[in-house]
Amino acid sequence: MSAALLSRRGFISASLLAGGGLLFDLRLAVARAADGSPVVLTAFIRILPDNRVVIGAKNAEIGQGAKTMLPMLIAEELDVDWSQVTIEQTHADSKIFGGQSAGGSRTTPREWLPTRQAGAAARAMLVAAAAQDWGVATGTLRTGGGMVRDPASGKTASYASLAAVAAKLPAPDPATLTLKDAADFRIIGRSIGGIDTPAIVAGKPLFGIDFKLPGMLYAVLETCPAFGGTFLSANLDEVKALPGVERVLTIRGDGTPESLFDGVAILSRSWWSANKAREALKVEWDAGAVSGFSSAGYARQAAEKRLAKADADIIRTGDVDAAFAGAAKTVSADYSYPFLAHGTLEPQNCTALFADDAIEIWAPTQNPESGRALVAKALNLPPDKIRINFTRIGGGFGRRLMNDYMVQVAAIAAQVPGVPVKLLWNRQQDIQRDFYRPAGWHGFRAALDKDGRLTAFHDHFVTFGKDGKPVRAAELSATELPAGLIDHVLLEQSFIATNMPTGWLRAPGSNAIAFVYQAFLDEVALAAGKDLPTLMLDLLRQPRELDRGKNAPPFVTARATAVIEKVLAMAGWSERAALPKGTGKGFAFYYSHMGYFAEVVEAVVADGLPRVKTVWVAGDVGSQIINPLNALHQAQGSVIEGLGQALAGQQVTQADGAVEQANYDTHPYMRITDAPEIHVEFVRTDYPPTGLGEPALPPVIPALVNAIHAATGKRVRALPITAEMLA
């Protein structure tokens, strides 16, 4: 970091608002995130003449609660009442606001300190203003409810009344700021409903799909069903003549799914007429280079690869071959999982207006700066000629980290300058043009000694890759447990080619890896004469911190042990033998996105179909649960999503290079009537708070399949779960 970023002048400035009041522009507040990386923050705080406070929410809101949580942190340290606060969504600009992406459960660890510093800095200037006015020392004054008080004289002043003086004061030195002790929190730790919830319940327009501009045209875009196919010809004149159609445009892409594939765009005054015209569109595509990919072909290749020498090692420690040769017992099994779509409730959409060699975009994006870079390249525009406005996101789960829809609407809008254009996909397009969670195949082996201790572990992971590297979201970490807990570990991988675009799905990688690892370790535990919690506690018993690399915090075995012991007590694990026939409890533990989670599922299997009755969740995400209501919702939502991936029949299959599923009937999700009781408790530890959008999902799937084994004696080694597996 340059010295300029650390100067107090760069930290905060205050200025009077027209008509009275005070604007705090908190620029370049420097702190360090949980991973040790420097964080640069800009936030704004406006104190209005009536002492109400407006706080800018800088991150995209996808239901993870950031739009409420980040202002909570500022309001706490500013020392105002929550009832005084109004929240405004900022636009997207990393030069002004710092990082604004929403993904990887990184918002909380990234913003916990700097966002609180922003509120504390503003409070310090207001206290200094009062101290100067009253001729007293700042240390004698107290704040609360947007007021400064002098206990000695009884004087009080509202923040708004101090605006004129505060605006002239120098900025505080960041090193002098004192943040509140947790015992004094009045907002942090309170259950506060989402700031947008009343509007959502009332059906008010908030989402990208709701956004409208005067004179706007609606656009639909047709691309080749086989990913990567190129445009040859189409009945463009015939489609142009259809009722309501204003324009028909061809789009020439760069052949990459993140940016643009070739396509045909139809523009109309209504989305309905544009989509009806799309049904009449007849396009000839050149798909010869991409039509040979299929799910059946992948399965054949994976079976061959698992039996052959692996393409590359991920990690090799100790002497795995010798450990297996000297084992008292070995266990082996093959596991697999399918491609998955995100299936967001709000289909992909984006609105753009191109005029005067600049473009303004209204986007439900999780990763705006990536979109800015892609649009700049596609339109050959300087990045500062692109303004991106956030809209509320109707489901992201990682899908909207990719900004293809932003580039598409920009390419269309650039051909009709001065006319606002809204691109909206239908449900079929949304499922068939996704960035899919990659499928994978794992060939496992484990070695046990005569005392039932795990001594060696081997996973031959077959996944998708190119040029010797896995495709996006198909990575397997070299730190995947039990690596680091035993001496002899071999994790290796082999690659299959695909044309399927892949991407991050909620709890990227972990949503699949947790299933296969914790389900296989349940088999290992049984072979060792133990249950899985006992096996895990044995592995974790020695207190230590394992290096996770890439500036990530270490894995702390004591934290893992604590959540395991907590969930076993919550679920009455020791009494599970008393469960009726056909009912079982299954356990799993997993660490992801800096969160430690252990879960127990109770499932009943009747007529070959599993039904989940209850899920118990114990998690450790550090010292503070910022918003308990939202934390509960995040954990419950993760559990429901994970169960849906396993039980609802979700999978994406491919034939002739194209996706076969087309709607929620063929890529279904869990229904309300199938959702179980979910009990969530948090273990508080003396570590910085971390995110909650993802880490509660991974353990529920292996806990479910382990419960099914406990109930039926049958092992589920592939997803989704079907009645045939349990027959």
C-alpha cells in the first residue's frame, strides 16, 4: 500500500450539505481482512438536518444480507439508533467504493474492521466538534442515539447541530480510533430484518427484471444450443415482419461464454412479442466442432480414466504405496456427482443505454468490475465510459459472478444508440445457458492399521480440464482433509474435455467435494469399527493449525472439534440406536469459506423414498454473529438448497453438445412441503467474524446419505438420489 493511502487526509472528509446537514466521505479507510490482505473502503454517511442518517450500502444484495449488514456496522460505531438510519444502494465503482463483489462468503471478513472504522471516524469528528464548541476534552464526552453528551455539564447536541463545526475539522488519525467493545454493541448482534423485505413482500419493483426506462425496447437473444456453435444464416427478414418486432440484429461474438457467443437478437416494445418472434426464428448454426460432447461419453471416459494412470498429482505426501501394502484393512469405493445449474428464480437480465460513446447499465450482478472489463473490451470503450448501477438480485448462488448477460445487452444496445434496451432470458434459456457446477468422478482408497486408525488416503479425481488444468470450479484443494491429518496422502487428477461452460455454485467445489469425502469416510469409519464423528475426532484430536495457503487463515483443529461435539449433543447422537426401523441419523463435518460446520440429518426411508425429518447444524464463524436473524436464514437456506441438490432430482445432462434440461420440471428444486425442521446453533470463538452465505451447505449432503445408510444399510455413491438406488 502506498503511503498516500495511509494519510489521515485520505481517510475521511466532511462537508456541509445544501440546506444543512453533513456528508462524510470516508475514503481509503485501510484495514486488513481475515486473510491478511489490505482492504480499501469508501463509504458515505449523510447526516440530515433532522438528525436522520443515510448510509450507503456498497455491495450487491443477493439475499445474503449485505445491504443491511454493512450499514449495521457503520451505524454501530457511529452510535446512532437503527430507527434513524436510511440505507441507499450505491452504484458500482471500485475506484470509489473498493471491492464490491458478492461471492465466496468474503464480505464479512473483508469488511468487518474497515466498515466499523468508517463509522468510528465519523463519530470521532462529531465528538471533536462538540468538544471544541464546549471547550472540554473529547475523552469526557459520550455519544448515543445520534447525540453527543457532556456528563459533567449536562449539555447535549445532536449530530446534525454539529455539522458546521465538524465540516471544518481535520480528519482523525486512524491509529487513534477506538472501536466499541462487543459488550457495548446495541445494533451488532441484534436480529434486524432485511432492509428490502417490506418492499419485496409488497411486490414493489426492486429487481433487474422489474427495471424500466421510458422508450425501452425488450430484447431476446438466440444462441446455438451447442455451446460454441457459430452463426451461419437465419430467416431474419421473415422475423422482422412479425407483429411488434422493431429490430432484428446479428451478434458476432468472441467465442467465449463469459463474453459473447454468436447470436440473433430480436427487439420489440414488449418482451412477450419479442419472445414469440424468437419461436419463429430459424437459424442455421455451425456446431460441428462442439456437437460431439455428451454425458454418456463423459461417463465412458471417466470409467477409463479412473483405471489408468492419473494425469497429474495434486498432493503426494509420505509413502502411500507402502502404507497400503502394510495395511491391516483397506476400503475402496467410487463416487460421482452431476453437472448442476443454478436455476435462479429471476432469470438473467440486464438493461443498457448506449449514447455519446458511453454506456449506462442496470445489472443484477455479483461481480460488477468483471462485467465492466468485459463490456469495455467488447465495445472498445474506456472503463470510465461505463456506469454500472446495481439492481436487487433475485438469486445468485454464484451464477451472477459471470456477466455474459451484461456483455450481451451492451452489444445489442450499441447497435441502437440512444434507445434503452432490456435483455431478458426465459426459463429455458436460463437453464440451458448457465455456467454449470462441474460433474466429477472419484476413485477412493483408504488404509487402516490393526487398531482401526486411518493411515493412508488416495483419491483419483476425474474431472474436466484443458491444457493440464481443471476448468473453473473443478479444482480439488491440496489441503482437502484428511490431508494434513495423516502422513500418507495421494490426491491426483485426470481430465476430460468439454464444451460446457462451468462456474461457481454456492459453496464452490465444496458442495460436491464434501459429499464424496465425508460419505466415503463414513464407510472407512464403519470398516474401522467406529462411527464417522469418532473417526473425525480421532483425526482432529491433536491441537494444531494447518496451513491453508493463499493467504487464507489456518485450519484450527480445536474449532472443528468444538462444532462436532456441539452438534452431537444437539442431535442426541448417542441415543440414535433407539430410532425405529427405517429411520437413521447421519453425520458430516466440513470446513469451507472460513466456516466450520458439523451437521446431523435424521431421515426416514419408506417405500424406497427418503424423507428428511430434522437437521441439526452447529457452526463456528468467529466471535460475532452480526445479524442473528439473517444468520439463521443463511444456514437454513443452505441446508434446504443442499438437500434439494441431493433429493429433488437435480442434474444437467448433455447430448450433441447441448443441455437437455429446460425448466424446473427437469431440474427441480425442493418444495416447502419437503423442507425439514432445521435447528441452528453457533459456537463463539475468539476469531474474526467470517461469512455465512455458503459454509452451512456442504455437510448436509453427506450427512443425508450417511443417514440413509443408517436407515437402510444401502450406500448412496452418486447424486441425485433415486428410488432405484434404495430398492
